[in-house]
Amino acid sequence: MAIAKAARGLIVEKGLEGLRTRDIAARVGINIATLHYHVPSKEALVALVAQSLKEEFRAQEMQRPRDGRSGLALLRMEFEDIVETMLEAPDRLSVMAELVERARRDPAIAQIIGPMTNHWRSILAGIFSRGVADGTLRQTIDPEAAAHIFLGTIAGWRTTQPSREEMVSVFAELERAFIAPAQEEEV
């Protein structure tokens, strides 16, 4: 985990292009041969970083039980998770965004990061589908398109770094766009 943490810090500071194994080894306090024993390639390093992100996102998800919740309640939980991440662990989204951007140009990284982004998009599309089915979200929503809108909003925050109030305001607008008419009175 120390190697992944050091790599993530360097990715945030210098981008993936600035990621050097000697810098990681220095941060962790090991020699470069030991580092290469644990992570023999840049792809292995990216996979280790991706796994650390996945574990943290999963741990965050487990903090709030989701069973039996409506689509709208689940969407609000996703909003809460994003706000929490942006405020308490912004490096998670920065590193994820850096990896996604690099994956567009590097097929090896795309193979590593693609399943994570597809999984998140699938979860979001499932939330929107559930909301349509349970009547808490608009019946005319295209769940896949809505998931892309949600993810696009989050991706845009990498550079703008909004305040908590700005994020809440944006989420309120997104919710109004997705919410079922009967639910609007309850908001």
C-alpha cells in the first residue's frame, strides 16, 4: 500500500508522465531493486494504483448500506460519496481522472482502468434504472446517458475544484433534472 500511496502522490503532483520509479522508491524508503521486485513494470504500478483506488471506493461505499433503497436515495448517496471524496480525499478523483485520460492514449492502461470506469458507469446506470422502476426518477430517463452526465460532471471538477456549496448546488440541479414529478414536492 505504501508503494501505491507514493505513486498516487506523484501522479497528483506530476501527472502520469512524471511518475518515476526512483521517486517512488525514495518516498517509500526502499531501493529501486526492491521496488521493481514488487512492481516490475509501469503497467504493474498502474494496476497497483488502480487496485488501491478500487479498495478505497469500495470501503467508502460499504460505510452507507444501500440495500432496499430507492433509486433517488441511491443517487443522493452517490452525491454524498462524491462530495465526501472531493473534500476529504481529492487525490482519489485526481488520480482516477489522470488514469482515465492516459487510457485514451495507452491501450495497456485502458485495459487496467477501463473495467473500473465501466463498473462505476454500470452502477450509476443501475441506480437510474432502479429510480425509473420505483418511480422516484423520471420515467423517460435513459439510464446510460444519465450515468454519462453524472460522470462528466465529476470529471469536470478535476480542474475547477468546486466548494462544497457549489457541488451541492450542482447536484440539486442534476436531481431536479432526473427526479420524478411526484417527488419534486418532497425535495
